[in-house]
Amino acid sequence: MGMTSASQVPRLLALVPYLQAHPDADVASTAAVFGITPRQLVADLNVLWYCGLPGGGPGDLIEVDMDALESGRIRLTNADFLARPLRFTPEEAMSLIVALRACEEMADASLATAVRSARAKLEAAFGGLGSERIDITVAAGAEAVRDELVDAIADGVAVRLTYHGAARGVATHPWVDPVQLGTRDGYGYLTAWAREKDAWRTYRLDRIVAVAPTQDAVGEHGAVPALASGWLDERPDAAEVSLDLRPGGHWITEYLPVDAVERLPGDLVRARLRVADPAWFRRMLLRLGPAVARIDPPEAAASAVDAAREALEVARLVGADPGTEVE
């Protein structure tokens, strides 16, 4: 086994308790227990010289009797702190509870019970820390949908989805090879190979209405792309929109995630961004108002224009000044 941190750290964590339980252990037999060479074991013990409690002063670090080691014996001292049970800080416990709540939202029926039990025990150990201070919600769709997808992934079969995408406002029926489930920005996603598109796609779980398994085995499509870290990234329910903004609208390039910003003549700025929620985009356009000089594609502004007309009509009917803001 090579000297890599990924393999050495777990080994060291197991080695110290073993040596505490087996004082004056033999080098060769101990190496055999851990499946490493005596030379690797000595290298591990040399690393332990630099391990211990915070501070790193005399009495803080683990001590190895190097004279005994030369004779083939291992004598470890000043490592009693590792025999004490480890305790989470409130911050560490809260982080675990948050992670468990998110996992519980995404877990299929067979795992949800175990995740819920682990979370409840952790919350009880910290006096209700999680139940009183943490509220995590993941839009993970229907449990039956997740169960169907988990089974399809485990069985390695393609599925036909009934999917309601926000960009088109209609149901589609993509034929996909499902690969994995994940979360991002509070939403659950399915990563799958779209057969009609011949490309990787992600689908929001709360927009998958039904899953119909097929008899077709999934294909080999290479490395699975990781879920990106933000809503700005490419996804099937997001549409790219370009806005030419007058000075009164330049602020959005600093406060909103955008793909690109370009300076144009006439003190205009062109901002390119992705829109996954038409309602949010409509509200933003109404707020920007005359600060928007141009929108591409033009139809992206249709609902905002309709809303503005309706507001003006309401203002006219109630006798308000057209310049008065109407909610």
C-alpha cells in the first residue's frame, strides 16, 4: 500500500488504538495485521511523531520509543486522548443535521427510515438543536418518482419521463438513461443521458410527473458530469436571455449572476443571463421598466408587457395616476 494521505490517515487512526491495546507490539506482526510492509509501518510511526493535541508543545504530541523500534518493538505513549470518545461541537452537529435533513428529503423509501433515525438521535443528543434551529427543504418531487428512478438506476434500464419544463410550459416525454440523483440550490435533480438529444441533461425532480421504466439497458456514455454549483449553470429548464440596459439598469450586473457583460455605444450595457423562473424574470423586468432598451429573444418580455398593460388598465379604472406604482 503506497504512502498516500487517502490510505495513510485511516490507517493511522486505526493504528494508535491497536497499539494502545497491544503494548510492546512486534513490528512484523503488526504490519501483517494492517496488510502493509514493516518499512511502511515504520514510516507511519514516524508520521505519528508530529500528531497530537493542538499546540504541538511538549506533552501534546504522540511519542514513539525509537530505541525500541530499532529492536523491532513498538512502544507508544502520550496517546491516551485518542481512547476518549470524540464529541461534536454544536457547529459540527448542526452541519451533520443539515446534511441528514437534505438526504432525508432525497432518500428513497428504503433509506429514508435509517436517515431519519440517525438525524433524530443526533438531535436528541444535542437537546433538540436541529428541530428548533434548522429547517431544510429540498424540492425533491414525489417519493414514488424517486423510488422509480432509484430502481431504474439500480437495474440499469432506460425510462420514459413525463416532464413539465418551465421554459416551454408544456409536458414532454424524454427517453433517458438515468444515472444519478443529486441536489443543488434546494432542488433535487436527475442526471441522465437524453437519447433524443444524444447528450447529458439534468431534470428537476419536482417537475417529473411520472416515470415509465423500459426494457432497454442503459448505454455507455462516458464520464458523468457533476452537478454545477449554481442556478446560473446550464440546465434544461433555463433559457438564455440578453438585455441591453440603460444606466438605470446597470446595477443588475453587480447583484445578479450573469453569463457575460458587454459595454455598448450610448452608455448601454448588454447582460446575458439564464432564466429558469419566468415569474421571477417578469418581476425583474417590471422593476427595471424603461431601463431596458432591448430584450433578446423579444418573446421573453411578453408576460412582463402584458402585466404592465394590466396594471395600467387597473390604474385607469380606479382613477389613479398612470405613474403611480400598482402592486
